[in-house]
Amino acid sequence: MKPKFLFIAALCVGLAYCASSQAKIEQQRAKDPRHQYNMGLVYLNNPTAGTASLDQAVAYFDKAIALNPKYHLAWNARGLALVMKSDWEAAILSFKKCLEVNSSFSEARNNLGSVYESQGLASLAEEEYKKTLADETYPNKELPYYNLSRMSYTLNKYDDALSYIQKSLQASPRFAMAHNLKGMIFEKMQLMPDALASYEHAAKIVPDDMNFQFNLAVAKYNSGDLEGAKEIFSLILNRTTDSELRAKAMDYNKKIK
């Protein structure tokens, strides 16, 4: 009996030690702003993130900021979570706070510009995008150039839009969204061969993006390549679960028949 008793006793001591160690780890994590920030990122980057997940993300970012009010990454991530919740005013305040803490963190400027643009504040958005581009150390210049192009496109300034999107692609030649937008610009400028080439480039880089495929199919349809269009519309119908996109593809297929 003794060996068994000793084994159980030793096991209990071990479990108590493990529980004590785990409690200390949890206490340390609770005081670590980086851990709270990383936990927030887990919820923010959840591919099925809903409101509850985003609320959790904001809660963790708030904990990180409470522990370190100058944690600019947490302020920026908090802003992104609030954007995903469509809480625009709170997102603006978070991005502004991030820049107040670290004025050289240009990622927050680009994010702030995007929120301004979504709210119809074009002049403020343009100012932030251009400030981002003025930062020579900013590594992702294709993003503010893309944003400036998209905004110019929305405002029907197609020459400006084309100039900006070309600069975006110079910075990142495999930026599929930029190739797709370039196709949209060329269509508005009635340059269909160039539009087709741009859509084909986008679809080649990210073949699983059915929105890129749809734009390519419509361009083929409008250019008279009905067989090529039909093939892509059929691909979309076989691959997408997006009801709206499926309905559009079906309508075009009916027209071709």
C-alpha cells in the first residue's frame, strides 16, 4: 500500500506545484501588455470574426493600453477592430491616439485616411495618404497609392486614378487588387484591351478570387468574347457561395445562351 500511497501523494504535490506555477504565469500575463495585445490579435484575426470576437479583441487591446498607454501598436489594432465594427468615430480616435504616441507610425496614417475616405472626407483622407507616402521609411507604399487611386476613381478623376495605380504597381507588381482596379479604370476610359489585360493579370495572381474572375468575365462579354465569358461565369457558379455573385453570373449566362 505504501508505494501506491507515496505515488498518489507525490502526484498531488506535483499537481499543486503545477497549479501554483500556472497561477503565477497567468498573473504575469495579466500584467504583460504584449500578451494582452497578442491575445487581441488572435480575436481580431479570427477568419470568422463576428461582433463578439471583435468585442473581445477591443477588450484585450484596452487591457494592453491600460498597462502601457504608449503602446502604439495596441492603439492601431484597436482602431482596426473598431473599423470592422463600423464604429468610425471611435476608430478615428484610436488612430489619432496611435499617432499622438508615435507620429512616425505611418501605418496608422494610412488607416486613418481610409476611415476618412469611408466617411466622405476626401480632403482629409488625401492629406493622410500623402503624409504616409512622404515617410521614406514606410515599406508598403503600394497601399496609400492604391487608396489614392481608388478615391480618384470614385470621384471620376480617371487620369489621376491611373497615375496613382501605376505607382502602386511599381511598388508591388503582384498587388492583385491594384491590377483589378487598373482594369476598372481602363474600362471607364474605354480602353478595353488594356482593361482585359489588367483583369487577366489580377485573376492570374489570385485565381480563387471570384470577384476578379467576374470582372474578367464581364470584360470578355463586353468585348464580344462570349465563349471566354461563359467559361468563366460557369467557373464562378461552380466555385462561389456568394448568392449575389451567383445571381449576376447566372444572368450573364442566360444572355449568352
